[in-house]
Amino acid sequence: MNISDWIERQAGFTPDKPAIRFEGAEITYAALAKRIEAAAWALKHELGILPGDRVAHLGLNSPEMIVLLFACARMGAIFTPLNWRLAPPEHAYILGHSGASVLIADCQFVGHVEKIGTIVQGMPLASIGPPPHGWQDWNVLVDSAQSRDECEGSQEDPVLLVYTSGTTGRPKGALLTQSNLFWNAVNSIHMHDLTGDDHVLTTIPLFHVGGMNIQTLPCLHAGGAVTLHARFDPVETLISIERDRPSLTVLVPAQMSALLALPKWETSDLSSLRVVTTGSMIVPVPLIEKLQQRGLPVIQIYGSTETAPVVVYQKRADAESRIGSTGRVGLHSEMRLVDKEFADVPARTRGEILIRGPQVMREYWGDPQATAETLRDGWYHSGDIGHLDEEGWLYIDERKKDVIISGGENVYPAELEAVLTECEGISEAAVVARPDEQWGEIPVAAVVLREAGAMDREAVLALFGSRIARFKHPKDVLFLDALPRNAMGKVQKFLLREIVAGKTTA
């Protein structure tokens, strides 16, 4: 068996039920199952893909991304979705590092692919949409499928190679197996009380585990319906919630802020949503409260690309009473919080978060050293710092690598950022280290003002007053037009460090 059986079995029970809605069209479970079979045939017989080969995709969210994932699962290949926001040299690195055997791209990205360079020369290229010279037409290849092949993939085969967001430097490829995706779906179904009656709205990128795995694949496993948007647009998202009546969606903090800024936010009908899931970074409590003021229960998830990502989460009953916590360890996960000697820490004590479970990645692709450093004795070492309360609820404090050591004292940026984001005049803020001859490192606040010039350096520094120990206070303030963020809204602190150090410009 393999995970493409999810769709085939659902098609047997409810062949005419919509599985995916996209740009006004519906794809039933029967049609989706047929498309997956045909795509697997085309990969094998038209493009020469063998079990274990990497199938790269470049494009916006589309049903074809889901088809390709399940087709790879069916034949034992590995789907490698590319972040379409990256530059050609970054794509060249990922294609080369992954050893991709084929690149299938939306036709609107053909010009971009031609700028990638030598890595794509000689590689089979297929276009979803009208192909240019030298490219094959993916739709024609699939439509010409002549027979049904026997399934070659199995639950233990790797199926999804996702390159990390790159918040700390060169991206690493997290290799997830079909079994990882199955157990992740089981955790998500428990988290959301997800059933075949649910309707998921997916607006975040499918090239990230947040878009593909938090709700989209689990919904299809449960036999529900997925409304898919090519990309996030706040106006279109609000329209879709009113028109399409989804019951579940995932919104990262940046999306929440964009929706809250819309004039129609206060009057739109949001009553179909029984829960909104959020995560991806430390979520500002005021954002959650503003959504809940509109009657939207907001639940949090903690996880990462390496954990597929559903490992720690809240449920609907926890939405109001546990604001600020990312939840309890999931139904099929284990968690430890440890000190520098890897001894378990007591409640209310900060420690590094370690995760073990059947959804944790197999390895970092082509990087045994990073794999050995991250996966030790069966535990995934997250590099994140958190603490548990006496009842076992997890609170995220900071990424371990973001701790600033100034004059021998630890300074946690999240503590400072919480003060900054409470100020109404500040739109967004982050704190990073700047090298300093006297102290080793000093904290520097990077601030985006709601109104340019409304605050100066001294006004920002005055926010900390006596609320936080003086040694923790930022020693400088840098005003920016926007913080550097990746596709999931995470602040790219490695870029921000370069900006505050003067190594690059904003």
C-alpha cells in the first residue's frame, strides 16, 4: 500500500464527491484518482522516472501539485516542490543538490527556468500549459496515458523532499516518507476533529509542509473537500470565506495581519469557520485575540519541516483558555525539554525541545553530518527553546540559535519583541545581535513604523523602561520599511543580522 490509496479508496466510497475546488472548477475523488494514475504512468513511461528519482515542480498552488505528490507516491518517486519566490541561483542550488531528474513547471515560470543555468540543460522539462520550444506539454503526456501500472511505492518509501525555509543560511532538504505523511495526517485529524464533512481553505504555499500537510492532505485522507487558492490574497481570501463557506483554514501571523487591515474584516460573514489554525513562529497574542473577538476560535501548532509538521497542538476546546501556548504533545508524538547536558528540565524551566515520533523525517538529503547533528538517539533536536507549565502545555520562548549572549548574559529576543509589538505605533519588529567589541554581542531592534517618522530611536528605547532588566535592553534601533521574511512569513534573521551589522542594505 501507499498513500495514493487514500484517494482511490475515497473514490470507491464517494466517487462524485468534490475533492478539490480550484478557480471555479471541481475535481471529484473519482477524477482525482484517475488523474493520479495517469500522471504516474506519464512520469514513468514518458519522462523515464524510476523509483527513488526526484520530480521537481515549480509553480503556484494548483491541483496538479497534489496530483504529482500522489503520483510520486504511487510509483515510489520523490516529489520536490520548489519555492517559486526564490531567485534562479537558489533554484539551481536546490535542483543540483537534490539531483532532480525532471522539472515540471507552470508555463508562467518558463522564462524563470531559462535563467536557472546549466543545471536544467539536458534535464527533461515539462510545462503545465502551452510549452515553449524544447519543452514537453505535461497535460498532453498525462492525457495520453495508455494503461494502469501496478503500484510500486510503499509506506516506507521517501515521497516528499522539502527544502527548509532558509532562515539560518543554506536550505537543507528534509526527506519525508509516506509513513511520515500518514502519521502526520492522523495527528492533524485528531487536532482538528477532522471528518469527511469538513471543507478546508488552503491559501498558504503547498511547497511548504504548512500548506501541504497541516490540513490539505489530512482533509483528503478524511474524505473532505479542499478549496485551493493559487496564492494568498487577503481580499480574495475574505471573499472565499463568505462565498465557499470553509470550516477550517490555516493562517500564519502575516496573513492574519493582512486580513485584519481590510475594511470589510469587521462586517464579513466568517460564521462557517469552526476553527482557524496558526503557527509558523511565535504568534503575537494580540493577533489571536483580535480574531477571537470576531468569534473565530484560533488554535496553535508547533512543528517544523523536519516533523512533517504536526507534533504539538491545541484543540478547539483549548482556544480561549490556552492563548499563548502551542499546545500539548500530539497523539502520536513524544517530546522532551532538556538542558545543555540533555537532562529533562522541570516545569517553568526553559529547555531545548526534542521530538520523537513516526512523523519525524528520515534524514537531510545528501547531508549526513547535519542529519547526525539533528537526529540523535531517535530524537529530533529542534534548536527551539520552550518551557512547559505544570499541566504539560508548551510555550515557545525562542530559537536556540537566536539567543544573544551579551557580556556573558543570555538575552532572549522574543522577550524584547513582545514589548515592541505591543506599541500601537510599531507595525512589526524583530531583535537580533550585532557584534560588539566590549560585550561580544549587543541586541539591536529592527522596527517598522506604522507612520514613517512617528517615533525616533529614543522613543523606541523608552518602551522598555523598567519592565525588563536594563542589561537586556536593545542598544540601538534600526528603522526599516519592512522586515525580511520568507514565504511563510518568518523573519529571516540571518539577513537581518547582516543588515544591522552593515554587511548589506535593507
